[in-house]
Amino acid sequence: NKEFRSFLLSSRSKVLDRDDGGNASPLDSISPFNRFYSSPLDALASLVRYKTALLAPPLSVTFQAKTLLIDFPVTNGNNTNGSSEAIPSIPTLMAACGVSFALRLTNPLFSGKPGLENKSRHVLKVSLNIEEAEWDIAGTISNFPFMPALRDGTLVGIIYKHRNRGTRGCLLSIRFNMSVAPAEMLSPHLALDAKSSDLVVVVNPLPLLSTIATILDLSDLPFRTIDESRLSIPINQTENSSDDEAASVTENLADTKIDLNTQTGVTIDNMLIIFMLDRSKVRRGVLELNIDSIQIKTETNGMSGDIIILPDSIALRAGQIRHHQPTLKYGSLEWNVLPFKPLITVDGARLRASAREIHAMDKESTSLSTYVTKLGVDVKVGAERLNLNGSPSTIVALLSTI
């Protein structure tokens, strides 16, 4: 049967001879690859089981929207501290333009191409693009007198798009890929590529924390523990078990081990973070942290990994907000940079951190086969130019914004 032979080739499996039937792979193995079947009937049963699974056929989901509005309404809050009064939430409205989302899920067992059976197989691909976005407070100063507001009573939001410079690209672009190697031990590989341009973030903690609390209340999903039924012996019986039974438990746990490695790349262009000197009176001034360009790269394999941060130019300046127009099409947050020297200027900075697993023999143990695992971390930081300008009062104002 052509489909049956293709299944064995794609899964890198084989049917053993009658004399080697005792070397067959266990039926509860977590990986469908590199299996040894005792008979063609067992292999056929696995093929039927995998093909009739819910996620066996490829799944594609696409979503596009010219304008997407997400409303976080007012809630009565939760009484988590046992007090008689519950804290109400702060309503916010998130608006995004030019939204596109795509998801593709494939079964790695049937995604291998002829001649490339030994290559990694794609499992999940996710992409998200947002051209413009704005996150505002849905209310006025009369409703929330403790929130920062401008002279006209407009409340300051959280996220805007910078319009004072020419647009460099999409406000947010995310690509996520997950693939697995066709091996007996599953080795997922995660790759994340994110890009952001012209993003303005206001450090406005009260509505942000309120929105996070609302999302957590809505999700409220319970955590799942280890499924003891997958073990050959229940965990609560291992204390009274023999050595052979304990070894069986250890072997089954080892079969479920997953070796995870990740690769991440983040690029940020023209990002501004606004710190308010006074949380209630915005007109007293703000601090603008201008990140002209920054690249973040990470690679991990188990406990080992590297992270590299390469910011092009970072400057912290004093400014004053002059205009706020909370309209999606022409919405903007404008401010003037005061004619003073920047408080902090960093050019050509570089940060690199490396972590490596070190296996060494335990000198305190009497057994020669006892090893300990240590994690060695090496951090290097450097910059071509670093300037600090600020009086003691300015430093105090800076610390108060954090």
C-alpha cells in the first residue's frame, strides 16, 4: 500500500521481523517518529490513529480588519483582600487599524516532503501585523479625578503612534514559527521575529494594571498538573515500590523529556517612552526616552543560551505635552522637547550575556558516578559614549517617575 509505505518513510519507522518483536517501541511513546513496530498490523493501527486525530489535517485561520476596537469596560472589581469595598476598574479603549492575522497548524507526521524526511517539520506558523494603534482612557476627568489629564480635561492614554517623523514601517509585526525534529526525543524549535516602528508608550500604570486585572479575571483558567495515569506507577506508591518499579517510573518520565531550543529576534525603530513627572498634573512636564534603534537577539538550548542587545542611540530628554487628540484616524500625542541638554545619552552600547551548563563530578560524594550541574553566566556591557547631565533635583524627579 502506497500510503502505508509513505507513513513509514515519513515517520522514519520500520516493521521488525518476527525474531525482533521484543525490541518494539512502547505504545505510549510520546514521539511518533523512529518507531519500531512488532508487526504490520501495529503500524497500520498507528497510521489510522494518527490520521483520524482531530489535528491531523492542516488548519488555516486568517483574519483581517480595517479597524478593530477592543473595549475594556468598567467592572465592579474583585474583593481579593477580604475588605467590604471592591475596587472598580478603569475603562479603556484599544483601537487598531490595518490588522491582519494568520495561523497555520500542520501535523509534522504528514508534512515531510519526499527526500527531506530527516529535516525539521513545521508545526505552527503565526503572523500578526498592525499598521496603527491607539490605547486611550474611555472617560473624562470628572469621572476619574485621580488620573493624569490635560488642560481641556482629556485623560492621557497608554499607546500612540509617533507622527512627528516620517513613518518607517508597520507599527507592530510579529512572526512566530514552531518546528520539531523527526526524532525519538521531541526537540521543538521556537523562532520569534518581532518588529516595531514609531511606537509611543506612556508610563501610565493605573489603567494598564486595571486592564491586566480585568484580563486575568476573564481568563481565570485553572492550571493542570502532571497526569499520573501516564506513569506506570502512581506517584504516591513509589515509596513502597521495589527498585524495578521505581526504575520503570524513571524510564517513563525520561521518555517524555523534551529538549527545547529557541531563537528570538526583536527590532525596534523610533520608539519613545514617556515618563510623567507628576501622575496627576501632566503639564508639570514629562521625560522622553528616545530609542532610535535597538536589536535584541537570543538563542537558547536547554539551560544554555546567549542574549545580545545592541541599541543604536538612546537619549533621555525633558519635555512638555502640548496636544492630545484621541481620534483613531488623526489621533496623536504631541509634546515639545525643552531646550536643555539630554539627561542621559548612550551611543554604541552593547550588552551580551551567555549562560552555559557545566557538568562536573561531585567531589563531596563517595560515588564516582555522581555529577553536579552548574550554570555559568558571563555578562559583558560596553558603550562607545555615555553622557550624564543632571542636577540633584533632576535625578530626584527621574527616580520619582519609576
